[in-house]
Amino acid sequence: MILHMLRFRAPSGPAGWITAAAVIVFILYALSFIYFFVDDEAIPLVYAQNMDEGRGLVYNTLEGRVEGYSDFLQVMWDTVLLRIVKTLGYSKVAALQLGKALSFIMGIGVVLVTARILRRDGASPASLTSGLAFLALAGPLAVWSCSALEEVPFALLITLLASLLFVETPADHQSTSTAKWCVAIAALAVLCRIDGFVHVGAVLCAALLSATGVRRVWIRRHIVVPVIAITLVYHAARFAFFGSLLSAPLEAKVLYKFAPNTHVLVKRPEREYLAGFMDLYGIALVPALSVAGFAAWSGRIGRPALIAATLIATYAAIVGDWMFGWRFLVPLQPFVAVVIGSSVSRLRGRIAWVAATIIVAWSVGAAHGFAREYVAHERRPLWWSDAHGGVRIWLAPYGDLITTAGRAITTSGERFAYNQAGLLPYMLDVENIDDLGICSRFIAGLPTTDVYFTEVGRYSPLTDAPVLRAAHAYLLYLDVRTIATRTDLLMNANDGRIPPAILDDYFRLSAIDASGMNALYVRTEKPADRYRTDPTTFQENLVHTSRVRRVDIDGERLGEAAIGPRLPFLRDQVGVLPVHGRLRLDVRFAERDEDVSALYAGTLSSRSDMTVTFALYNAAGQRVADVPVQVGTTMRELMQPVEGVRARLLTIEAESAGHADSRLTIGDLRVQGQSGALRDYVRRHLRFPAP
């Protein structure tokens, strides 16, 4: 029925040959990335597995209802797929393989639907060649067609919607059938991704802005209104079930981008999202697309395609993503292909073919550059260069870790912590806690800011320091028995070494997998009962850069922009303070007094003997804690409990021997305590003692 509705007739003549060639080129190019895999592909399968085993729509049974996915329709599909796989007796990996196959077929569908849009716009052979060459050789579409995530099926839905709305014929003008199909496809897109309404809105907005008055009223009444109603019902159901309109991934890795705090630590990608993709095509891409957009604006389909492309590109630039391959640009690329084709259709004769030849060559160069970047970034070969690598290459580096972790896990459902929340929990069926917050509502919503905010979530480094962040206290609260982590992250957080124990000796190193890329830590015998019974054990660094309100050095106020560079020891790093006989540093970390429990410094040393006094003051100006330390050339650690203290100001007074010029080195300075916001959050979300 839908094929009839979309009038999918096999094209004949040059259009047929060009479309067939584009499909073949796409298949050959996309096969290069058949080993592509991201851990997030398995997150919907973790939910599907729990549903299949009667646990409900949950990531784990410990944390209850947490929306750790962004693709509801994918979860439902994976539940059916997993049941089929289990019934047939296949390995769990087969579900991922079938998901990959489906995406690949959908990728071909994107090329075919885009070709249909161009043909129905009256595209000449040159313009059809231009648009389809760009799309068939577009790296994001090719690589994500080799992934079990929802991106390419979602892109196909958005392209189908545009195909129905943009390609208007007299029969479509006020067709009830067209309206029904538009609403059905838009509804599927809304269910397919949590931000699906944004892309659907972009297409509907483009159609409305490009339509005539009568058709605009028809679209608004018969398509826009029902789609808005469906969207509202779906998100109301989400809120009723999960208790929040924001999913855990949005809260953990997107919300901070809109926060006013300028001192939060953000690990940004090397290049801005769109800029990195544009680099593949070179500096001429912007003027070329500008010219193409200008030429396409007068076209019947070119104009709505340009509007939709602009809106989707703007959204992708704001949100960004950490995964390789610019997945948020996949729904955009069919529209860019239509704009390119529509602009070339304005040319005639040889000029059109010259333009088409340039676009084809340009697309080939970009495809080659994308493939090189894929090999370098993903550390995987192109399938054509190693066609027999199989699962070993496809699931690397997780395969070795799964083997190592499988030996350490004694029972199904063991409590585990790993921030790659998909494949390992799915394959080993463990109760995983995602300490990035993507699949943990508690960690995603923590009000603490003494972490690194990244495109993958809230990152709390695992160290051997005797002080813990709130996310790590949560692991002890839940009685997690095993932690897995990447070795490169461990070494970055621990001065280039893999520590034998982490988190105040609550976990010891058990194994490093065969690849050397992952380490496994298991619980020691050290009692952790207080984390399960006492809410005050959930703490943060109150003098972290992100919390600092004001800094004065020897009575002179330090500018906001200079706080981070001048005082790196307030953000887990090492810094040096020049001491010309005497030095006084005042750090105000709160407007009101907060509960303080300890003063910690990972490193203290100086060029010459020096007396350093750390003091805490409350809002009334009273000195409520005093920690004098003798510092010399030998590095030392400071850990001083100061229980029962409430303060808002830390002062550091240093006096060198004989008032000589010297330098004070401080590493990872922390005032451990519990802010009012953290106190309220913990008591609101957790029960004590832990169940």
C-alpha cells in the first residue's frame, strides 16, 4: 500500500540507470564500514532483554524506571527481535547483526526515496547524478547504515515524510490518503527518537512555508494538528511512566550546555560538530552550498528541502554528538542531495554536466577522506581490506573485556559498574550502573559540578585518592562488586599509572584484559556500610572551580577568566603559587555556609621550607577550622578531617622560611563536604538504610 501511495515505479531510461548506479555505489561504499560498532547499539537491547525476562521497561532492577535510551521504537523492535533470536537458539550477537542488516536495507531505501523526490521534481540526468552522487558517497549515511542504532531507519522516515509533503501533484493536493500516511510516518518518527518531533517539525515547517494558501491550511488542519496531538500524548505518557520529560542521556550530556555556569569543566571535541564534517569537503563547501541554495530556492522542491536542511543543520550544530560519523547529519543529507540536484537542474546542456562532474569528483574525495578518518579514529580496517576479521574486529575492544569480566562474575545479575552501558551488560546480563549517567537517573541528575561534562555524560575520574565524588559514593550505596574502566582514562587520572586500588581502597585491581585497553576492579573487604546508612557520605569538592564565587590573592581580586588558569589545583590538577615571603589566598565557594567534612590535597611541596595554614571561615567571619602544615621539597599528601564544620570561605596562608622568595606546589585541593543542594537531592532520591 505504501509503495503505491509513494508511486514507487521502477524508473526507466537514463533515470533508471543513474538510480541503479547510485544504489550500487552506495552498497559498495557502505560495505567498507561493515565492522563499525558503537556500544550504544546494545543499550536498547539491555531494555529489551529485561522486558523479555519480565523485569519491565528498565535498564536494571536496582534503579527502577530510567529512560536511558532515546529510541523507544527501537527498544520495542529489539524486544521482538530478541525473542525471535532466543526462540531460534541463536547467540545474542545475532540480534545486533540483524539490526545492522535492517539499517543497511534502510540506507538503500534512503537513496531510493531521495531519487524519487528528484525525479518527480523533473530532475535532468545531470542533476539526478549530482544529487545521488553526493548522497551515495556521504560518509555518515554509509557508516550508520552499518549500525544497529535507529539513525538510518529514522532518516528514512523523515525522507519519506518529505517525499509525501514536498512532491505535490494535483492528486495529492487535498488527498485524505496522503494526510493519513503523513500522520502515520510522522508518528513513527516521533516514537523512533526522543527528538523526532524536532525533525518532523522541520519538515512540516518547510512544507507550510513553501505551500500556497489553500494547501497550507490543509496541511495545518489534516497533518500538523494530528501530529502535535500524537506528540503530546507520547511525551505525556513518558512523563507519567518515568517521572520526567528529560531522559537521562539528555540530562547527563546535553543540559549542561544551557547552564549559566562558566567555570564548569567541559571536555569539548577537537572540532565543532558541523565544522568537523565540513572539513571533509574543504573550504569551498560553504560558498558552494550557498550558491546551490540560492539556485534551489526558486524550485518547487528545492525551497522546502533547503528550509528543512537549514533547520536540521542548526539543531545538529547545537546538540552535537560524541560518536564517530556525524550521526545527527544522516537525516540532513537527503535534503542536501535534493538541494544540490535542484540547483543543477537550473543549468543546461554541457554546463550542467560539468557541474555534475565536479560534484561527483568532490564527493569521491570526501568519501575517501571519511574512510581514512574512520580507520584512524575507530582503529578498525575497512571491510574490503580484511574481509575475514569477523566478530573479533567488529566488537573490539569489548570482546576481550567481556571474556575477562565473564570470568570474574560468579552469578547472573551481579552488581557491576561500567560507563559503556550497552554490550557488556547485554551479553553478561549484569545489573550495571552507568557512572556517566546515560542510563542512571540518579547520576544524571546530581546537582554536583566537580566532574567533567562531556558529550558522553558526566565523567567522574577513578583515582586512588581517599576522597570520593557523589557518583562513586552511589556505587558503594548500591553495593557494586565490580568496576570496569578504560586503562587510558585510568592513567590520565592517576599520573600515568594504573593504580592497584581505587576509591579509597574499596576496590582493588583484579585483571587487565588481553587488549590492555580495559581494567577490572573488584570490591575489597573494607567495610562500606556507612555509605548505605548515612546520607552525609555523599560529598563533593566545595572549592571546585565550578563552585568558586570569588578569589582574592593578597587582597586583590582575581578576574573570573583567570581563576581556572591561575588555580588549576581547584580542578584536579597541579598548580604553582609564587610566594614572596608571604602569601594569602582567599577562595569563597558559597554564598551561605555549607557542611564541610575534610580538607584534602593530593600533593603539597615547596622549593624551600614553608608553613602553610589552611583555614575555613563561616558567613559571620569566624574562623571555624585551622590546619597548619609544614611543607618542604618532599611531596606529601594532606588528609585532615574537620567534622561538624560549616563554612563558605577557604584561606591559604603561606610563609616561607626567612621570608625568602619561593614557590608552593599544590595538587588536587579539595574541601570535601555536602552542599545544601546535594543534601536535599540525596535525601529525596535515596532511602537510608539502603534496601
